[in-house]
Amino acid sequence: MSDSTESAGPEGGLTTGEVARRLGVAPTTVRTWDHRYGLGPDRHTGGRHRRWTPADVARLERMCALTATGIP
């Protein structure tokens, strides 16, 4: 990714929707990976809102790469 993975949002980090758009997957896919595989963000804001850091996004990029090779 050549873009910065920082968000201009007040809490910092990317929202789930922003991450999903960058990865080319649905937001529900990102949430499922969080719940099922523990690949969620290291932090949440008030009200349990997910905020994804560059390290979090890197984990999801790896997941995308693995699924693209056929690993379930």
C-alpha cells in the first residue's frame, strides 16, 4: 500500500469500512476474521468501535494473501 494507513478520524486508525475498501473485501469479512481468527485491531474506541493500526492492516493483508493462494 502506498497510501498512509493513518486515518484523519479523531480517534486515529482506520475504520473497518476503510480497511475493507483498501483490502478489496466486504466489511463483514473483516469483522468475521476478527471474531473467528482473532485478527482484530489491538484497540477499540468507546462503544467498541474498531480502529485499525498499520500493524493490524498488515495482518489482514497477510490473511488476504493466504486466502488468495487457496488456504481457507
